[in-house]
Amino acid sequence: MKNNQTNHVGFFKSMYSNRKVIKKLAKDDFKKRYAGSIFGVAWGYILPLVYILVMWFVFTFGFRTGNVTGSNVPYILWLTAGMIPWFYFTEAWNTATNSIAEYSFLVKRVVFQVETLPLIKIISALYVHVFFILFTFVIMLVTRVPFSIYNIQIIYYLIMMWILLVGVAWFSAAVTPFFRDFTSIVGVCVQVGFWFTPIFWNISIVPVKIRTVLELNPVFYFVQGYRDSFFGHVWFWQHSILTIWYWVISLIILFVGGWVFKKLRPHFADVL
């Protein structure tokens, strides 16, 4: 009974002590996702890269939207810096949503810390994300945008994204075995969120009242944060109100997600 009531602190300590096992499972999961294809894991890097290039071409040469960035930053850098955290967040959330069903053999037959299954998906998606962070630095070199001390903030925003990801992943992974349509709901949220998050358009173009509402979207925090880190030259504490809001909403989601997962965990084997 005591093990079933492990708190968040105890869980993260356990995750750290089993980090080698989790890392191996995440690596195997990443390879398995592209097993059987000719190019293998390369598809994990090719598809997002093609998407970024297509979006850059359409909005640069197709729509000819002008200076969307609001600065002298090249649009390809501005676009990539906003898209890579979005890619990571949505990829990790989507795959974590189905993690319990996908690894049902571990849930039903083996004594296993089930809470780590969504985290394995989050870590698995991290391989591609790290590549695109490095790719963004390459774009900075090519476009002659100088590096700066602000670049180290990417670590902070990545950690903050993890807090939110773990919360939504626990919640969606726990609910999906009982309500399979939840996978489609997550897909709809991703589609709607893409257009309402200023990824390829600048939030400064909308009226102040609407802008305030859009900034309540927690995903906006790290999308803007990545841009501030790569080229914006703005520290996260300079967005004091937005930072406080993100911390509050992310921690609430983390604890709610953990609570829901703990309540539903004993019943996973019955519905899988």
C-alpha cells in the first residue's frame, strides 16, 4: 500500500536511481519507432526538417508576408526557434498518450514502475529535439547571428517544458486506457494549438486584449523563451508575470496529472 502512495518527490528520486534503465528503454523505443524502414531513425530528423523548410518557403516566397519577425532576425531562424519546442512538445505528448496501451505487457505481467512509461516517450523524443537545437545554432552561424550568454537559457526552458510535459503525459496516459477517444482529443488540441500559438506569425500583430489571452497558453511561454534564448537577448525573469503564471499552471498540471495517474493505475490491467 505504501508503494502505491509514492509521492512526486519519491518518484523522481526513484527515476534518478533507475536512470540507466530508463535511458536504455527510451533509446530502444526511439529505434523501434522507425524499425523496418529503409532510412530507419533518420526519418525522425528528416520529417521535421522538411516541414520547417516547407513552411519557410511558403511564408517567404509564397505569401510574401514581409518582416514577420519584427526585427532583423532572418525568418528561417525565427521560424525554426519557435517550431522546434512545438515539435518536441507535441511529439512527446502524442506518443506518451498511448504509452500505457503500447507497453501493456509491462503493465500486466511484470512488476514495473508504470509511471515511467510516459517519461520514456518524453526522453525518446528528446533525441530529435537535441539535434534540432544544434541545427538552430548552425542556422545562427550561417546567417551570422552571434551567439550570446542568453543561449544558456535553453536549458531552463527545456526543464520548464519537461514539468508541463510530465503533467499532461501522466494525465493523458492514465485516461486513454479507459477512454480511447482521448487520443483523438489530444490530436485536436495539437491542431488547434498550432494555429493559436505564435509559431509562424508574430503575436505583436494581434490586439492587446487578444494577445493577453493567447499568452495564457503555457506553450507560448517556452516558444517565446526559445526565441529569447537564441536571438532575443531577454532573460526569463524579465517576463516576471508570465513566468509566475507558467510556474503556477505547470505545477498544478503536474500534481493533478500525478494524482490522476496514481488513482487510475491499479485499474490499468483490467482494461488493457
